[in-house]
Amino acid sequence: MNVDNSVSWEETQVLRVHTLHTIERCVNKLKQIVDAPTDAGPTYGGCPDGTGRKHVEYEYGRLHYIGSERGSEFSRNTTSSFAELLYWIMRDITWELASDYEQCHRIEHRDSRRISFPHQTALMNRISERWAVRTADEHDTTLAAYPFADATDGTPGSPLIETLPT
């Protein structure tokens, strides 16, 4: 008896759409937890309109989180882990929220990361303590390479400006 286990193109497309809708529903629930705007986060299934907004693609059991702008891809993370993809998406969404928060609570001549990093970690903690720890670890790695640098006068020669990569 010869059994054909191949999957048709149509079946693959149904699985793809189902997977992308499932991801989008999960992200929308997580966005509610951190009070993110409904339009925050990536698009699903195709490249956005050149705005630089990231998008999610699914093909052959792999999940791709892609950043592109004006037709040029500038980042691509690929995983088969649904949880990993959700982490990447929520890390970006909470970073935007933390950056907005920092702008509203800015302290002159202080490194903005002193406000944005703890705020992002707190937002991630609303979702998962493990994600908060991971986010804090990523912040620590960044700070090890680029320590806090509070400007004394806010001029382009300030310590922060001097430590940023070119």
C-alpha cells in the first residue's frame, strides 16, 4: 500500500494563515496586558508598506520576524519556537512603550536608559517573570558594553555621545 503523505499547496496556505492568525491573537492579548496601542507591533504574513514596521512570516514550520524598510531587509530572526517569537515581538513593543515613557519623564543630562530600561523590564514582568529576567540580562549586557553616561552639560562632547558606536 502506497500512502502519499505530501501536503498540498492549499493545505500549506491554510496552515500558514491559521498560524499567523494565532500569533496575532496571542500578541493582541499580550499587548492588552502592557497597555500597548492596538496598532503596536508587527504585521502578519507580508511586508508592510515601507514604514520600517516589522512583520511576521511563516513557512515550512519556521517563524520569521523580519525588519525591512523601503524593500530592503535589515533584520531577520528565525525560530521554530512560538514562545521565542512572542518574546521578540513583545520585547520590541515594550521597548517602544518604555521609550515613550522615558520621553515623558526625561531627566535632563541623565542617560535615558536609566528610565527606559527599568520601565521595559517592569512591562515585561507583567507578562512573564522569566521574560523580565531575560530583558534585564539583555540590558546588563548592553550596559557592560556601553555603560550609563550622564552628560554634565548636554553638549555633543558628553560621555554618552562618546560611547555610542559609529
